[in-house]
Amino acid sequence: MYVVVIGAGEVGTSIAASLASDHEVVVVDVDPDRAEQLKYELDVLTIAGDGTSSEIQSAADVDRADMVIACTDDDQTNLVACGAAKTLGDGFTIARVKSTEFLRTWQGSEGAFGVDFMVCTDLLTAENIVRVIGLPAAIDVDPFAGGLVQMAEFEIGEGSPVAGQTVSEADRFESLTFVGLFRDGEMTIPRGDTDIVVGDRAVVVGSPESVQSFATDIAPEATPDDADEIVVVGGSEIGYQTARLLEERDFTPRLIERDADRARWLAENLPDTVVMEHDPTDTEFLSREHVDEADIVVTALGSDEKNLLISVLAKRLGVDRVIAVVDSPDYVTVFEEIGIDIAINPRTVTAEEITRFTYESVAENIAVLENDQAEVIELELTEGCGLTGRPISDIVAESDARFVIGAITRNHQLVTPRGDTVLQAGDHVILLVESDSVGQIASMA
């Protein structure tokens, strides 16, 4: 495809990096220094200028683009850029927005703003938070095959029952497959005799029930239920959406918001959430309201520094699990290194969602892992393709790509893959593959 990416911030750079190897990519950014830098970093064509300008879009050949992705940090800029692109050509337009108001308007009127697909950063982030809350010890969760299959990534901590075991010893669940282990930044395709050690990040694929059972097995004290105490700190749009989604799952969260007007609005719009108007950095208040007894605290303030402070305070007070929203990708490692359980970066979440959508021509679904080292993809096999009619063991032996099949759905039923399993046309196959080999594997389907 010929793809024009408007905006070379964290989101745009990540998308361009993911697409550059397989597609012709042009990146437009208003900052000439950033555009010049990216040209050499990613080996893509770059244009310095205002991405909403018809003149700049013409210079980027938007009229022949298959896809235009507007992903600056400004909602209005992205919407205008998509509208302008529609006046020049018929490429598929994707807009990144933070405002759920824009999302609702777009959902209510097909093609509004000249946008074919809209990605709402705040809502996506909240959905990510709630998925992680629902699975103890998980640091990443994604559904596949219409919800029949789940992929989850877990960090193996001190005292975990599976630390020190081999993969075959740890895999005690019928419909679960270990598909990847990340250790010291390197990926390993696990075998039965592969050891699991503290600090590993294990990626498993299987039925939601088996993944939940595995999560409970490695972290039995962390399994949430509707009696658990969940505190959301910050009534930002992400905080609001998180509480709303928790309400939909029959939780009764508490939410702390400092601004009186915002707290009143939240209380009116979150009937099953206890909204407390107070400064969340007040340790006496946190102790008085028994925040130390919370099972999970989500920090969703508008500042990374404040989220870091609240996260540290929550940990010192004894909160079991802290999930922090971290706006700057550079800070994610800082949060994790000081002991915050999960740091979720909205820009990374957004970039992954857009990248996932761009891969729909070759994959039904996709999840990006560990800074794009590997991807979990879902393929629907066609009649006579290179993956059907042969046992999995032969396919793996004959391929140069590093991959492992984690699950198969056939006629809406889950099939646990084994070496002698023969793939059939119509199967949905969920597999982990090195990012560099995604195109090679997808071409075989």
C-alpha cells in the first residue's frame, strides 16, 4: 500500500516504523527537524509542513494514497486532515482523537468528518485498563477469534508458583499454549523443557477460562471479583471511562477527583461509583478513606509526575496492585523499575490499534508485543493455501520464520494445536511470530 502518515510524534513514528518494511510510507510533520530526523531513522519519505494543507497533501501524493492516517496530538487537526484528504482522493482515512464526543458523533453518522475509521485514545486506554484489571498479574490482554481465544502476557514475579518450573510443568491447562517468553529483552520460542525464571514475561494463548485459570494459578491472591475494592485516582476522561466500564462489569469503584465541578459531573454520570472530592496527594485523606486497603488503584491524573507520586504513595500504603497511566513512553520503564505493577501508555495503545487495523488485509487481528519484537496474529486459512493439509510439525520444520501456533478455532469451536494437528481451510489460526516474519507467514494463508 501507499500510506500517508500525518504527524510524526510517538504515535505516528510507531505506525510508520511498523509499516515501512512492507509498504510505501510518507510521513508529514509540521516540524522540519523532526521530519529530517525520521527520514534517516526509518528510511521513509518525509515532508515538512501542515498536514491539513491541500498543498502539502498534494506534495505527499494523497490523491493516490491507499490509506491516510492522521495521528497528531490535536483532534481538530486530525479531523481536518482527513476531510482534506477526501477532497483529493479516495484513500481510506483513519483519525486519532482523544475526545469521546468526536467518537460519538462519528459513530452516529457514517463518514462524518471525512473519517473512515476513528480511534479514540482515551476510550482505548480505559478498555485496556479494565481488561488488565480482570486478569490477575496480566500486563497485556487481547481477545481473538471473536472472544473464543485470549492472549495474555504475564510477568513472573518472586514467589510465583511457576518460577523455577519448566514450561511443561507450568502448562497444566488443557486449552492453553505457551507461545513466547521474553527474558532480558530477548524473545524465546518456548519448548517443554524451557525453564521459567523470575522476571520472565510469559505469553500464553488459549480459551478465556484456561487463561483465567493460569492467571489464578500464578497469582491466586490477585483474582478480582465484584467485592474487590478498586480506586480510580483522577477524573480525567480516561478515569471516567475506566469507572464507567467497571460499572458495566458490576464493580462499584471509588473515584477521587480534586476539582469540585468535575467531581459533581462525575457523580451525576457514574451512578454506581463513589466519587470523592479531594486532593489525592493528601496521605491523611488516603489513609482515612482506607485507600491502603484497596485491591487495585488506577492513577489517571493528567500529569505523569502526579501519577508517579500517587502510585508510589499507594504502594507505600500497601495497595496490592497499582496501574498507572503514563503519557510519556520514556517514563514507562521508570514506573516499572520502581515497582509500579503496570504502566499503560495511551500513545502506544493507540499506535497498536491503528497498526492492527492496517494489517486487516492480511490478518483478522493482531497484537504487538514488547516494543514490536513479536506479534500475535489471527489468520483465516483459505482453500489450497500453504498452511492447510499438513500437520503443524511439518509446517514449522519447513519454515525459516520463528513462530508458534497457540490456538485454532474451527466451526466456532476451540481446537488445541498439537504437532500432528492438520490445519484446514476455514480455520482461524492464532500464532505468535517475530515481527519481521509477519508478512511471510501471512502470505502463506
